[in-house]
Amino acid sequence: MAADDVDASDVNVDTSDGRVVLHGKVGSEGEKSAAERVAKTIDGVKQVQNLLQVVPKSARETVDATD
């Protein structure tokens, strides 16, 4: 996933038959929304399920350790 307003380093994208599932961690609600918006613009995408978790960068290490 490539978008200027989304840090995609912790975003995973699974696709199957035009269905996209986004999961992982982003730093803000804005990044979560932007990731979904970008995924919906890709040719062939019929549905997007956004399972991204909003985790501030300051809490990322703690959350990673408990996942």
C-alpha cells in the first residue's frame, strides 16, 4: 500500500476475488481512513474491510509486545 498520508510499515493487505482486508496498526484515525480510501480506488476492488487498529507511535512497542 502506497499513500503519502499513511505510514504503511505496519499495515498488512490481504486480497481475494476483489475483496481487500486491511489489518495491522496505524498512528491515527486519519491514517486508518486514508488507507481504506486508497484501497477503494484500486481497480478491481469490490469491497474493503478495515480492521486496522489505531495505536499511537508512543504506545506501539507496548502493544507489539502484547500482541
